[in-house]
Amino acid sequence: MGGLVMTIMATMAGGLVGAIVTLLIVGVCLLLLTTKDKHGLSALQRLSTRIGWERAKMAKHNIYRSGPLGRPAWGTFQLPGLAAASQLSEFEDSYGRPFALLYYPSTRHFTVVINAEPDGASLVDQEQVDVWVAHWGQWLAALGHEPGIVAASVTVESAPDTGIRLRREVGSNMLDGTPAIARAMLTEVVQTYPEGSALISARVALTFKGTDRSGKRRKQEDMGRELASRLPALTQSLNATGAGAARPVTAQELCETVRIAYDPASAVLIDEARSHGDVPELQWTDVGPAGAQGFWDKYRHDSAWSVTWQMTQAPRGEVFSSVLSQLVAPHADIDRKRVTLLYRPLDAATAARVVEADKRNASFRATTSSRPSARTMTEARAAERTAQEEARGAGLVNFGMVVTGTVMTAEQIPDMIAAIDNLGATARVLLRPAYGSQDSAFVAGLPLGVVLQSHLSVPAGIREAL
């Protein structure tokens, strides 16, 4: 309608030529808005992403140098990008367990990280797996009733095992009078077992608002005291989901995790220090990379290269508990891999409005056509079931997924990309590289509780409308 009005006004002002020019401009704009690829992105979105990347590249915003010879005047190894202004502190919960508390001044968010030790589904009855899945759904639904929660994320990381922990464990338990054959067997185990083995870790990050109900800012000490009383219940409820013995992550552990993510070569040094009984005392200003550079389709940081993908389409149809098993499992062509599920829980009132709106829209699409497609009918039935489940007390969350693969050399990148593409197909998800924002997507894949929607220059509602 707006284009038609502009065409009529141009005809009155400039005649037929003006009307044709206006009509062409309107047609091009409509074409950019309506032409979409398989990921659901319009041509205008892809064009704006490319323009933004070129501007950032010309301003050299994609290059980061830190340390005494770096760009920051304070000479520290500060984290780049979205996590640059983050502040780390440590408190103790009501059980006396220390936990790290991250604060983001720009968004006024506080994040706590929980370390999980999943039991795994091997040699476990399907009935037990179903119980775990049911409890996980209840845990996500309960997040919608948690006061002040903004988002949650689950990060499953697979990395090569250095073998240092196994050597330390065997060496500390081997006695002087051990028989020669037993000593030789254990020595061979220490030398051969780490080859091809992997270390899998899982962490849950919970992000809370840093303001009270009246909108007043809360200090880190006040937020630390409140979360200290709430963390025991959150970690205990995770035990029933198959997460194992969940416990809060300390500040030292979080520093080591982020340091190894940006510089995988430091993992051996940290394990070596721990094997000698020394704890590498890292500060939050020491965990960033000495040098990093973002490219259009990859990210260079210290001793490694990384590529990050984002999920653009969730699995269709029925989803079983093993749908992501191959995606999160270690892979020979990927040195380190992180699969991060991002959740944004909705409160009960918002969830009710959303499911009812989806139900009305799906019903309208199914009834307006004389011959609706099978996909339209399936969407209508799914919306009906979702509304019924929400009415019975089920929770509703918005979710996404970020997959980051890391290799040590640039020559390994093509093999890693091919492996991730194949793994995405097995998980029935559609993955797209985070073109032009590899550095930001890399941070989003870390267990730091960064809420990407809060850092957008264009509001999320406008972007979705385009």
C-alpha cells in the first residue's frame, strides 16, 4: 500500500518517468525483503550483514591485540568483544561452596556457572533416560518461575585428553614394591590410553537481571548474597536430570576454562601445573587472548582457529533423546568442539499469550486454504498440543544453538567444516556459519551467560519483522 501511494504521488509530481523510477525502487525493496534463502534470511538481511562487516573491517575492529604491547592502555590480557567489560567476583553459597559471579555493566546482568558431570546414556535403560528427559523439561519449566532470570545456557565441550591426570593418578597409587609386570602394564596404559581419548565437560550458565522490581540497580554484594541462598536448590534439582553431581564453578575454574578456550595450547601447561600440586593463579584480566582476528567465516585466536555455526532451523517432527548424541560426541577431525544450547524462559503469562497466538495463526493458515498442505496441518496440530500442554502447567522457552569447532592449524579447517556439516545433518538441525560475527558468536558459545539479544543495535523485534 505504501509503495502504491508513493507511485501515485511520483506520477503527480514527476509524470510517467518519476512513477516508473519510484515503482522500480519499490520493487527492488520488496524483492530484497521477500527473497529468502533456506535459512530464512532475506536478501536485505544478508546485504546489511555484509555492509556491517566491511565497515568493521575498514575500521579494523576485527583485530584485537592485548598485553603490555597491545592496544589497551592498561596492558592486561582483557577479554575482547562482548565480554570485555565483564567483571568477576567470588562468593560462597549456603553450603559453603565458592562460586564465581560474572557481572556485565552494559546489560546489568549477573551470571553464575554450574559444573555438571553427566552420567551418560551408555548401559542405561531407556526408561531411566526418559525419566531424565522428563526432569530436564521440569527444570526448564521451573526457570520461568525463578525471580529475575533472563536466560540459561548449556555448554557441552569435548577436547583431547592430555593424559596428565591419568599419569598423576597412577603415579600416586603405585607402591615401591609393585611387581615388575604390574608396573610395566600400568606404564604402558599411561602411555597408550590418552591417545585418541577425549575429555567431555558440561556446564550450565544462569543469567539474572541486575535490577529489582522497582528498576533499581543491585550491587554485586547484594546479588551474591541472594544467589548464595538460591544456588543449592538449583544444583540439587539438576541432579535428577542426569547431570550428575552438579556444583558451582569457582572463579579459578572459570578463568582456566576461558583461558583454554582462547589458547588451547595452555591446557597442557595448566594440567602439568596441577600434576605437581600447583594451582595456576589466574586473574580475570589474564584470560583473554594476546592476539585475535575475526574473518568473514572464521576466527583466529592465539594458538588456534575456530569456526562457529548458529542453528537456523530446529529438528522437525518428533525429537528423541539421542538426537544430539553424535553432534556433542568427540570427532577425530575437530580438536575441540563446543555445543551450546541457549534458552530464554518465558513467564507463565507470556507463555500463555504466545501459545494462544501461535494456535490462532496456525488454525487460520489451515482453514483459509481449500487444500492445506501436510506441513500446515501438522503445524496446526502441533500448536494445539502445545497450547494443551501449557494449560496443564508445562513451561515455554525460546531456544537456540551455537556450535564452535576449534583446530590448531588453518589446514584443518576444511575437514572440520565438512565434519560439522555432516554432524548437523545427523542431529536434524540446519546450521549456518555466523558470517561476519565469528568473534561474537565465539563468546556466545562459551559458558559465560552472554545474552546476544541484549547487545543488538537493532531491536530483535525489528530484525524478526524483516
